[in-house]
Amino acid sequence: MDVPGPVSRRAAAAAAATVLLRTARVPRECWFLPTSLLCAYGFFASLRPSEPFLTPYLLGPDKNLTEREEPKPDRLLVLKVLWNDFLICYSSRPLLCWSVWWALSTCGYFQVVNYTQGLWEKVMPSRYAAIYNGGVEAVSTLLGAVAVFAVGYVKISWSTWGEMMLSLFSLLIAAAVYIMDTVGNIWVCYASYVVFRIIYMLLITIATFQIAANLSMERYALVFGVNTFIALALQTLLTLIVVDASGLGLEITTQFLIYAGYFALIAVVFLANGTVSIMKKYRKPEGPESSSQVTTS
């Protein structure tokens, strides 16, 4: 049974072109026949005989469509609304804190993941021994998923201790990257990489949840888009400075030493910020009696 429409015509054109190419004996230097067949195929494939019937069908009462063109939104108004939403979102201190860690850590994570194969090749060249890089990637992903699942059962006040936990785990990430860089054993590198990915996947899940908890659903795309853009911009800048030949063009071991220092700096920043936040939260306010005693004395 023949099927009418553009699909059958396109198939027929393709079949005819294939038969002609197979049966015609043309010298290799002749280009006229293949070109003509391709032009004919493009012409018949672009035919759409159903379009004259499609427009009245879509404008009928069933589809509830009209030919009236909707006015285009004002671009300045759209940008103004986005800017106001941006200010409202990032005026929240918890959201700003988690977003900063999200962007900074994602930048460092991408750098480590993108160039870790080069470090492993330097530690243990693949031409001298069997390597298990793919297996390590799979195991680290699996264990990271298990850690993400298990963290849901951990009861902790992230609003109070979140910055301290970010500092602690960022320091552990820095230690894992440093060990992977300085120890010349491939199995230690593998183990350090697994720990690195588990910690990052654990924290990025918590950070994503904390950011989403401080947002309305309409602003998810804005905040996560801005965070991702900042992370990629920082990664590009870091690549140009550290990796690219037009920048410093450092060796792979020196690069990973810088990445370890990068995560250590993140840990120090969040440690200081978290300490100040906890001190402010647990500082006891002075009562009216104590303040009156200080005044009389």
C-alpha cells in the first residue's frame, strides 16, 4: 500500500537516484550526472503538497489558532525584569554563599577532570603498563551516586554549619588533588581521584538543593545559568593563564599543584566567612539589666 505525502515522494526520489547511480556507467571524471541527481533529489524532497491543506486545518475550530501576530516583547523591559530578578535572588546571603561555592568549585572540578588523564599518563605511561582509567571513572561515578543517596539521611543544619562544611570538604578536595599530583604511584592517583569526585558530587548536590530551596521555580534557570556562566568563564580564564601556551604554559604537575592551591584558597575563604557567621549567630545579646549596670557603673 502506497503512503501519500512528502515522505513517500522523498523516498521515491532517493530510490530513483540510487538506482540510476548503480545502473549508469559513467566515467569517474564525469560530475554532471551525480550533480543533476542530487539537484533533483533536493527539489522533490522539498515538495510539501500538504501545506495548502495544513493551514486551514490549523486555523479551524479544533486547534484554536489565529493568524494574528503577537506583538514582540520590549527587549529593554525584558532586560530590566531579568536584572531585578538577579538582584532579588543574589540579595539572599545563603543563596549567594552557595552560589559562589558552586561556581568556584565547578571551575576547579572541570579543570581537574579535563586534565587528569594527562597527569596519569605522566605518572604511568600507557605504553609501559596496563591502565584502568575508564574503570576508575566508572567506579568514582558509582561511589559518588551512592554518597549522594546516603547524604539524604544525614541530619545537619546546613543554614548554620553549611559554610564550615564547605570549607572542610574543600580542604579535603585540595588534599586529594595535592596527593594525586605529588605521589608518583598510579594507584594512589586513582584513589585520590575517586575521593575527589565523591566529595565534589556530594557537595554539588547539597549546594544545588540549598540554592533551589531559596528560590522560586521561575528563577531556577536564571540563577543556575548565571552560576554556570561564571564557572565556565573562570575555567576559560584559568586555562588561558595556566595551560595555554600563550599564557604560562605550565607542566601538568605544576598545573595540579595550582589546582590544589585553588581549592585550599576556597576552603580558607569559607572558613573565615563561616566563623564570622557562627559568631554572629551565637553571640548572646545584652539584656536590659546588664546594660543598665554598665551605665550606672
